[in-house]
Amino acid sequence: MTKPDLNKTEQAAIAAAQDFASGYLQRNSQTWEQERHMPREMFHEAAKAGLCGLLVRPEHGGMGIGTSALLKVMEELSYVDMAAAFSLVVHNNHVRFIDKEGTPEQVTHYLPKMLAGEIVGAFLLTEPQGGSDAAAITTSALPEGRGYVLNGEKAWITNTPHADLLNVFAQTNPDAGSKGIASFQVPADTPGITRLPAYDMLGGYAIGAGGFRLENVRVGEDALLVPAGQGFRAAMAGIDIARACVAAMCVGLLRAGLDTAMPRLMSRSAFGRPLAEQQGLQWQMADVSTSLRACSLLAYDAARLIERDGAAPEAAAHAKKFATEAAFAGLQACMQAVGADGLKQEFPLARHLAAAKMAQYLDGTTEIQNVVISRALQKAYAD
Ligand SMILES: Cc1cc2nc3c(=O)[nH]c(=O)nc-3n(C[C@H](O)[C@H](O)[C@H](O)COP(=O)(O)OP(=O)(O)OC[C@H]3O[C@@H](n4cnc5c(N)ncnc54)[C@H](O)[C@@H]3O)c2cc1C
């Protein structure tokens, strides 16, 4: 992807992301990791930079950027803090969901405050019993009067500490499988909702992963965003973009890995010469560089196909699978090359390594990408 492919708004969004990453995120990410918490202020600051309405149409106050530009924005943010970047991906997807699927009332009610970072969004699909088989969710939404009653529990929800508006996926008819799944817009302070504490994890705390318990949560019929029959499809509609985005985030992580390791190898010596002249280390860094290039090509190729065809499940799965594995292996190599100091928080490598591991679960695990790729392979050879 070259700059001329992007329009002026998209170039401005990327420049804003670079400024936000090198300024605000760079100043705070390490502290957030040590405190195991990202403050709510991040959404306000991101909104000021235009990063809360990336996918919303300009006539509704957003930037309306395309998939390739979105990937580049997320690559730039992840270069400094992938967990914070993913938190913004979830928020932006929610805002786009409202913009695209919402009733005029929902758009008027929620959109301006979401664009301003005053209402934070969250996507509640995964449940404690499992996330890969998303059609098997058991959180129920049963009709009652002129509304619904929701019961169940959601797990591994990004933005749990800050979310104000929950995009809850629930089963309206257990006999209907994926066709019974609908999506509801539920304010997080609705009676019956318990916000569970964010998880104690390996790292990447800015993502704010946690859960919500829903006990007899009563919502009106106006809370229904996507009805049964379309809810599961809506949940999966943006999945190719999300997977390509995670791949681009891994590009940012690998760039950060090389930018940390290479200066160190060139300035530190062992056995009478710079580490950068030791062939074993040279080859390791050369492999990371190759991975970086391959991840970038796969990610932006998936974006190009999504922009051309509207969807690109196989390309997005290849990109996500390859990039998350390459980022984890590449960051591990960079950390090893830096020596024991790589374990310290003052080098961002430990935080980036945790982020690369998280990336292997987000928006479908590596194994689920293989399911998608295998399906495409079988189809290709059956035809
Ligand atoms: C940091 C973080 C943030 C997240 N944010 C959100 C969010 O905002 N909203 C949300 O809804 N979810 C979110 N998730 C959940 C994520 O989507 C799930 O973790 C993911 O879908 C996998 O589900 P699981 O962890 O329950 O693993 P399981 O589904 O229990 O799977 C366990 C293992 O079995 C493997 N497996 C499953 N099926 C197959 C198969 N058919 N073939 C081979 N192997 C298989 C999986 O790959 C995995 O390795 C987040 C996860 C993380 C780590």
C-alpha cells in the first residue's frame, strides 16, 4: 500500500494516529501496564484526535476511512500500545454498528457521545464456557411484555472497566441455533448487570478484559439492534476486517521489536565486536525482518480484497494466523537479542510480547483461522 492510494481524510487519520501514539500513548503506556489499568481519559484523548469515529460516515460526524487506512491507523497505534489500540478497535466497531444498523433514535441518542469518547462501547459475544463456537452462546433474551429479559454471563470482554453501552449478543430461541441470536444495546448501568473485575493477565492491561453477569435484565423493544436471524451474521460481518486489523497490529508490534533490538545490537559488544556483527544474531534479526515484510503484505492484501469484494475470509484468516504467530516468535527473538534487560518494563518488549500472545485469541484463535482456511481449501478442490 502506498500513500497515493489513500484520500486526504485517510492520510489525516494516519497522521493523527502517529501523533497520538508517539505522544499520548508513548507517555502513558508503560505506567498503565505497571498499574494494570488504562484510565477512561484515553477515550477522550483519542476522540480529540478523531480516533473514536474512524468508521462512521462523515455526514454523521466520523472520518469514514476505508479498510486499508484503518489497518494503517491500528498498525501505528500498536507500534506503541497494541492493547490500547484494540480497545479503540472495539469502540470504533461498536460506533460503526450503531451508525450502520441503529434506528434513527439510537443514532441520535448514542452516536455523538460515542464519537466524543463519552460513551464507551463493548462487544459481548464470548461466554465463560467458550468463545470459538460463538453460535452456541447460552445468554438468553426472552420476550416479556413489550421488551426482553436477558440472563447469562459474558467473558473476555474488552473495555470492561469503562464500557457504558453493551452490544449484547443473546439467544432468543435455544432451538434455533445461530438463527435465534439477536443483538441488544444495553446501558451498562441497567439493573441486573454486574460488571466483573478485569482479569489479572500476562500483560496488555490497557485492553481491560473482563466480564459481565446479566440477571433478569429488563430492556425495552427499542434495545433490539439486530433481530434474530440476522444477529449472528451481523456479529460475523466485520470479522474479516477485524482479523486483517489484528494482522496489521502485529506489523506494528514487529516494527517496535526491531526498533528496540537493532540499536541495542549495534551499540553493545561481546567477544570484542558489536553484537550486530555476530552472525547468529544477524540471522535472527533477518528472520524478524522477513516476517515483518510478509505480515505487512498479507495484512494489506487482505484489506485490498475486502475493499474490492466486501469480504475476504480466506485472505483475512491467512493474514491473522501468520501475523500473530510471526509477531510472537519475532518479539521473542528480539527480546532474546536484547539480553536480560529485555525483561524489564523500560524496554517495551515484554508488553509487546504479551500483546502478541493476546492477538492469537482475538477475533478467532489460530485454530479457528485454520478451520476457515481448510474450508476454503476443500471448497477449491471440490469445485
Ligand atoms: C484479550 C482478549 C480480549 C477479548 N475481547 C473480546 C471481546 O471484546 N468480546 C468478545 O466477545 N470476545 C472477546 N475475546 C474472546 C475471544 O474471542 C476468545 O478468546 C476466542 O474466541 C476463543 O475462545 P476461548 O478463549 O473461549 O477458547 P475456546 O473456544 O474454549 O477454545 C479453546 C481452544 O480450543 C481450540 N479450538 C476450538 N475449536 C476448535 C476447532 N474446531 N478445531 C481446533 N481447535 C479448536 C481454540 O483454538 C483454543 O485453542 C477476547 C479475548 C482476549 C484474549
